[in-house]
Amino acid sequence: MTDTTQTLRIKLAGLVGLIYPDQDRELLIDRIVEAFWPEGARPRRRARMPSNRLWSCEDSMVITYGNSFTDGQHKPLDLLNDFLHRHLEGTVGGVHILPFFPFTSDDGFAVTDYRSVNSNLGDWEDIQRIAGSFRVMSDLVLNHVSSQSNWFHDYLQGHEPYDRFFFEASPEDDLAPVVRPRTSPLLRAVETANGPRHVWCTFSHDQVDLDFRNPEVLLEFLRIMRLHVDNGVRIVRLDAVAFLWKEPGTPSIHMPQTHAIVQLMRVLCDFAVEPIVLLTETNVPNHENLSYFGNRNEAHAVYNFSLPPLILHALLSGTAEYLHRWQATMPPAQLGCAYLNFTASHDGIGMRPVEGLLPEEQIGDIIGAIRSFGGEVSMRSTVGGGESAYELNITWFDAMKGTFAGEDQWQVDRFLCSQTIVMALEGIPAFYVHALLATPNDHAGVEKTGIKRAINRHRWDYPALLALLDDPSSLQALVLRQMKRRIGIRRRQPAFHPNATQFTLHLDHRLFGLWRQSLDRDQSVFALHNVSAEDLSVSPLSINLIGGEDWIDLLSGERISPTGTEIPFAPYQCRWISNRDVAGPGAG
């Protein structure tokens, strides 16, 4: 046994013992290693240690479906590749391509075949082609599988090994404590070759939960994970991972075995030759979300799920009070870990992550404003049989139409302010393609599908979109141009490294302010964002600009004196005031 194999086995042993105490530990470790390194592939000589080198200030992501662009002639993944090279190359370095596998529902999250690319989108060669220029993130949809998949069909027929792949429960079980994001019945009655059964469905009856108590399920997903990596994927998103392990009589969320499985996957990533980043998707209250960093031994990155609703509240209310209060208490990510910051995604704006952070009346005001801007609200079941708002369904651009007072003329400025906050915060910024393109609400999509989330999942006719982007006066061209400009400035600032020092500034409640300092302490950036429709000003003394330094607003190019007059802010204006102008020629 080599030293590498011995070290790897030692790291896996404790986790395997926790997850599968009744299994032959050594045999299962053999099978885990074989699943992730098949056919003679070998791990690294030693584990990759936690560090800040997996990312830099140049890193940002775009989130998109594989078919966000169509033209009726070319493969959508070819069109996506064209869009990325034509409009984002040199600006955005990574792309999250939402589930690109054959599926039956939930826009890709009810997978029928984990090993194939949806033929309506393209094939693995198209994924590899994109991965040649961009860091690709893919979804490991590991909590559930489509009820029309071969796996579930074989389960119903009693065929091994799939006869033990799905989680069965009884209506007589104590299911009241189970935490869920949906209001549909948890159990689905099915007829199998072994008699009637009830299968567990956390999300919908077309998405049947897998049973990770069976190690064969874990082994299969490790093989699928390897397939992703072999095809160029470098960021693996663990979809709905919080619900992985279930036990009747418990909340069946964030179970110890779930965390152990994430830790096991992290060990494999740390020993992989390829630099793999593990990202957990857990749309839950903030303290629960942060638990997936573990002790630097679980996810490399977690979504900053509290950020979207708090930024939304700040810009609708005109006060950063709650955003500031939350951010001031957020711990810096540990060494080797990072936040993924975003406002818009393919899903709605989750409201669970602000439980305990926003008063109920403020949440009610947000819901009222979103509905007045043409949005919808999705509900979830609560313990005791009630319902509460789970997410807001609206495009982020249309969510910026106005404030609690109603619509106004500041939509573009308000939108840009929201995205500039995302760029300035500690972490890696991610931008949904429909935010970059100022896509309006797709009411026709909701009417056609009956699904509220379709409002934010528009499919652009690609030639029509290109025509809009070629017209400098179009809204799409204006917003994309401004976004690219600000991202371009950001990616040159060492102070915006995802792990650079960050302090929250105590200023006027209408200003959300951060101080960022580069890892080498050479560059400081005071990132100030007016979240209101009011003109205001701030004294340079209140942000402690160091005398003897030449300070410049990286966004406007203005020189700022540490002892000069008050710094003015127009409605929704943002300033990045730095002692180093490293934006590069023409960045302004």
C-alpha cells in the first residue's frame, strides 16, 4: 500500500464508519476509491490543503440554462458557447450550466439519465468545448431522480440494484417534523413487484428521493461525479444536498450523515489531480447554510442565500439597516472556503434565509411590492400544517422597478447598485444571465407551463437578442455594457479577492459600506453604495481615508481628498474609493 493510498484510506475510514457502521469498512473504502479513480487513474500524492489559491479577484460566474438561447437551427449549447465568447470572454471566467441532462420536469432537476447530455441541447463535446475557455459548474442532482427514469422503472420492477435505491416510508410513520420546501404530499403510493410501497418525495411526485442508507447509491453518484470531471467540469454543485439523509421522526434535513457524505466527497476532491471546487446548495436559514463549510472539511463554497432578499429589502425600502446588521455579524470564510454571492438565479428569491433577519411586516412589504411589479409568491408547508412564503418569483430586473412607494424612474440605477454590492462583497460574484440581459418577467411562460418559476426562465431568440445587443440604445445593450464595465474594473482589484479582508462600515443608514483590503495589505477599497432614491453625502473623515495617499473612485475616475469636502452620492450611486488605481487603461 502506497503512502498516498494509506493517507486517503485513513481520511475515509472515519467517515465511512459514521455513515455506514454496519458495512465492511475496508471493502467499502476500496469501492469508493475505485468509483472515483477507475481504470488505473490515481489520486494526488498528497491531499490539496485548504488555501486561497482556488480563486482570485478575477473570478466570477454566469448562471444559465443550456437553452437560454435558441434559434431553431443550431444546438443551444453551441449558441451558449457563442454568446460566452462574443460577450463575456475576458470578463466572466466561469459558467454554471444548469442541469443539461435528459429530464421530465422542474426544468432539468428531475433527471432521467445522469450519464447523457440532453440531445435537445447538444452533447458532451459541447460541454468540453465550453470548459476549454470557461470554468464550468455542473449540477449533481443527488437527492432525487425522475419518476420516469430507468432507475425508478427498475425499482418498480424489483430489479437489482435499483430495488433498494429509493427511500420508502409509511403513512403511519411520524412525518410531522419533516422540513420541506413544498406543500405537496410527502409520500407517493406506488405499486412495485414487491407489493405496494410509499416513496419519499421531498420536492414533487415526479422527483423521487434516493436512499443513501444504501452505499450503492453513494457509489453510483461518485462515478457520475467522476464523469463530470472527466468532461471538463471543475465546480460540482451539490443540489438540494441538505435533504439527503432521511429518518422518520426527525426534520430529515442537515442530518449528521449528510454532513459526513459532503466531507467524504471533499476528501476525494482534495486528492483529485484536477482542481475541483465543491459547492453546496442549501436554501435555508443563514446559520444552517454556514454549517456546510464544516471545519474547512466540507464545501469549498456555499451560496450566500441571505444576500438576495436582504439586498432586495434594502433597495425597496431605501435603508441598508437590515443588510448592514446581517453583514456585520457574518464570519469571514475560513481558509480555503468562499461565499458565492448572487441576487438572481434560476429559482425565485428565497425567503427562508431571512427568517429571524427581517421582521414579518418587512417581509409582507416586500411581498406586496413584488406582486405590484408583476411577480408571484410560492408557498411552503410549515410544521403544524400552516404555510409561509418560500420564494418570490420575478426577474431581478423587474424586482428593481421601484420601491415600497411604487414604480419610479430609477430601475436601471437601482439594478446596477444591487449588482455592484454583489461585486464588492467578500466572496465570488455570480450573475444570472437574465440579470445581465435585463430580461423582463416572462408571463407567457408562466401561463404556458403553469409554473411560477417560469417567469424567470425566459428563452431568448438568439438572432433577436444579438440584434438588441448590437443596438447601443437598447436596454439589453445598456445593462450588459454597464455590467461588463463594472465586472471588468472589479476583476483587476486585489482588494476584491474572495478572501480579502472585509469590514462593514457604520455610515448613514442609506449607505451600505464595506472596507476591503488585499491579502498583501497593499490596496484598500472603500465600497460605498447608496441604496436610496435620495441625494446624500458622506465626509471622507467618516471612512478614515489615510492621509498621504492618493484616493480615486474606481467607478467614476474622480479624485477623492482625505481632508476635502463631503463626497456626494446621487440616487443609487456606488463608489469604490481606492488608494491604488489598478483598473487598467480604459477601465473607466
